[in-house]
Amino acid sequence: MKIATAPQDVTVHGDFTTSDFNVGDVAFIVDMFADKVYSNKERAVIRELSCNAHDSHVAAGTKHVPFNVHLPTVLEPWFSVRDFGTGLSDHGVRNIFAGIGISTKRGNNETIGCFGIGSLSPYAISDSFMVKSYYNGVVRTYTCYRDDQRKPVVALLTEEATSEANGLEVSVCVKGKVELFESEAEKVFQFWEGTFPVINCHQVAETCKTRNESFTFEGEGFGLCSNYSNFFTWLDGMHAVMGNIAYKIPYELNNFRCSGYIKFNLGELDFDTARENLAITEKVRDAIRVKTNLIKSELAGIVIKRIESEPTAYDQAVLVEKINRGLIADLLKGVDFNPYMLPKTSETFDYWQSKYRGSEKSQSRSVPVGKTVEYYIHKDRMSARIRSYLKDMPSGYTLVLFKDQAQADEAKIPDALIKNLEDLPKVERAKASTGSRKVVKTFLFQKSLYSGCSWVDHNLDVGKEEIVYVEISNFKPTMTSAISGSMSRIGSSLEKMILCGLKKISVIGLKSSFLLTKSFKEGNFITLHDYVVRELTNICPDKHYSYDEHRVIFFETLNTHVEHADVEAILDFHSSVKSNKIAEVCRHFGVMKENTEDKTLENLMSEFYAKYSMLEFVSEYRIEESKHTIAQYLSGTAR
């Protein structure tokens, strides 16, 4: 990408003694670029290496060919990018990966790179990484690392003939960052075009595709959501997309109150060295202002065309409702949406709406639409079911009850959306108390993906069975505890109990005043804290095995490619450690006894490395290609 530079306006007259500009400590400069420039290091590595791959395809004329991206997994904990571009000669590799500020991309606006620091980005997360260059029938493998002075060094490891296409593969070990790299890859590739990579994680690619299809309105070079952020909250605010990279448009330059993107050609915008933020220059201000005004002038027509493309009157009304509820409505003042709204019914109909801890019945002729609205035909004696159904719904959830099918047709509601009131769950009536059993009104702890952790009304049958409870005040736990000190801790504690193989239990919320009643004193109640401690104490193992899980992954990978008795013995011992997960939960809740840590497994692995010290320098993702050498080393036959 071309970089705008100010013209030289200094004229020197006379003969002076001059000094050349010096470059200081190379190690310090690399440290600065690798550690200080990027605020999000993992995202930077994905972005910089992927941009280099894209540029290489552009240079080779293979822009139609995707490059390959390997995101780390538990068993293959490395990140790599393999492009099918030009590849590099031996001199090219050494020049690019052992230099800084070296770029061949500043003379055109077809390639993304320009600063000459992207090749050093792996140093932001590791002191070493591997480079494979496929170049004119030869593949060379290099290790790039920081020496004892922390200077970058490029060392050629192997050189052999190959039939593979030209290109470059850069890989870096990133243990323990599987989810982080998947999340950051989604952000990097969400607007990628031209060379969208083949990614080993199918979910990441699908997420990027789904996000690109989630914009309510799209025109030439822009897309807008109806609100500031969509359901997944993956894109907040407006973004400028240039060269496959999305930059958030600063607040002072953003004239939209919704989420979306605006595309710019390479070279139209300026950005910082890290390629993370736009530079606030007059050039950037003018470019954004021009595109913004153009979008606003076209938006009304695009929106109307989008509404009219919906297949039914109901779908059109839903989209209009989404627009009116979103902040994008501010950009559409003066647009008449009335022709696309559902008609009012000639007679009123009943509708029920959930309120905080209750529900309310009303009448209307205007038909509501949206994801929180359900449609039914009226039936007698259904009020109890409706109230029961709505009590667990979020506030504002609505059930429309048309008088008959004709009224639903008048409102233009599709038949497929009309539900049957008989399908609502029947209300379970609390049985009258008999003998020593008594039914009291309490609250049941509930956790769901939709509403999170909450208390719901519950009729409790107080009898001989044990009841696990949490004391609550204003629907918040009163006890300060790692087990039940908050709603989230209660949910986490229950999940950990199930993880340990214990049965799923119900937790009841009791108001402080109830603890003073006769029902409580005569009932079989136990606090959640005491219950967890008691149950974990019963299954608490005698030992907690402490070891490096990443080392175990190395041995598991090694065992798949090389047979060795010591390796098998270590893995056999590891498989016998079945109670360690329970021990970890017990330690988390303070149930483990003191001095129960056992480092037998860790010691076995350390003894192995002491015996075969060279294997400490081998990453598990290199075991397969080096398995014959490793086998010879372990058998003592290596030369």
C-alpha cells in the first residue's frame, strides 16, 4: 500500500560536515515493535500473517486461491498460515524475517502491507517460530528465534526438493489459547474478501459467513444493522473496512447511531503502525464524510426496496417494527412506513403481556409483531394457563388472542404462526397439606441461557425429604461464600457438583423471615454451603495430582508416532488418575485436606526429560515429521 509522505522542503546551501542516521540496539527495537506496538497480540499475529499471505497471492496472481489457516487445538496447539503465492528465496527469507522496516509493497495500492513489521509479529507471543518457504521446486525450513542477546536470528534447518506449489508457511506454538485464537480469528476474517482462507475450525468460517449475512440493509460498499449492536454483540458501532481489515470509526467521525461497515479502497484511509486504529487526519475525515453523506442520500430508497422484497405483509411489518425500534430510525425521518404496517382490526381483541413477576390483560385493535409476540385464537377458561406461561417470560412478552380465525386473517397473520392454547402447559395445582406435610410458597433457583440465573415462584412440599436452601433478601443471597455468595456462584457450584458425578439437586430460596417460622424449624433443611461441603467430603480423594497438562499433551502426541516403554508408562499412570477432577473441585471449595498434593506424574515426566534432554526443544506439532529421528534418539541409535 502506498504511504503518503510529505514532500521534502529543506534546501541546503554550503558545504557542511554531516552524520548519517544511526540505528540503535536491534534487540530493543524488535522488543518495542513486538511487545509495545500491538495492544491485542493474538489478533495481530493472525491479521499480519494473513495480510502477508493475501499480498503474496496478489503478487503471484493467485488471488482466487484461498490460503490455509490452522488455528490451535488441544492436540495441535499451534497457529500457522500457509499461502500459495510467490514464496521466498533463501535470501528473501533472511531479508524479511531478520530485518525491520523492509517492505516491497509501498509502491502500489493493491497490497495491504507497507510498514515492514508484520513478519515480526510472531515475536509478540513467542520467542521462536518456524518458516517454510516453497520456492521453485525447493522447500527450505527455517527456525526464527531470539538469541541470548534477544536479537532476531534466522537459521536454515533443512533444504530438499518438493513438488508443492510456491508459497510460505509460518507457524508458531501457542499452547493454552484455543478459544482465544478462535475468537480473534472471527474478528480478523469477518470482512475478508478475495482470498478467504480454508480454516481448520469449521465453526469460525461459519460464524464469519453468518455475520456477513446479518446486516439488515446493504448497499454498494456498506452494510447497516437496525440498532447499535446486533443480537450477538459482535460488532458495536460503525467500522471502516479497508484491505480486509476493519477499523472502528471514532465517535467524533461517526454520524450513524447503529452498527455497520463502510468499505474504502486501499490508500483512502490512514492508520496507526499496529494497523489497529484509524489515524485522525484530514484525509480520513474527508473520506468518511464523503462516504457517509452518500450512504445517507441512498438509504431511504434501499430501505423501502428491502421492505418490499419481504414475501408477506406480516414479514414487511416485522421489518418495519425492527426499524422503528432501532436507532437507524433516526436516519429515516420523513419516510412513510404506514403502507407496510399490519392493518388494524375492525373489532378489538384481547392480549396478555408479562410484567415484572406477573401478567396483565388488555385490549387493542393494533396488532403487535416481533420475536416476543405469539398469536392464538381465543378459548374459554385458559387464563390460568396463560398466566402460568407468562410468569417465566421476560417483561413485555405478549400473547395475542384473536376472537376467531377471520380476525386473524383480517390482521394478515400467516396461518403457520397461529398457535393452539391447548398446547400451553397445564397448571399444576399444589395439593392440600396432609398429616406432617405442608405446602409453602418459596422460590426455586433457575439457570438458563436465555435469562441467566433467577428465582422463580415455587410451591414447596415440606416433608421428611431433605431440602437444600439459600437464604435470600431482596432475591439476593445473604451468605458470603465461595459456594453460595452470589447467583452466579450458586450456578457454578451446581455445575461443579454434576461434574463430580453427584446428582442434580434443586436449590430453594428462603426469605430471612421464613427461617424464623415453625415450618422451617420442623422441616429437614440444609444450606447449600453445608450440603456441598458434606457431599464433597464424602467423595474427596486422598491425593491431588499436580502436573503440567501441556506436558501430557506432548507425551500423548509422541506416543501416537513413536513406541517407547517410558512414554507408555507415563500415559498409563496418567490414565489411572481418575479422581483428579474431583480433587480440583474439592480444592476450589476448600474441602481438600492439607499436604495431599502428589507430584508423582510430574516427576515421571521430569525424569524422562532429564534422560532425553533434547526432546525439550521439540514441539509436539513437529513430532510427526521428525518421528524417525526421535525414535533413533530414544533407542540410542541416533548419529
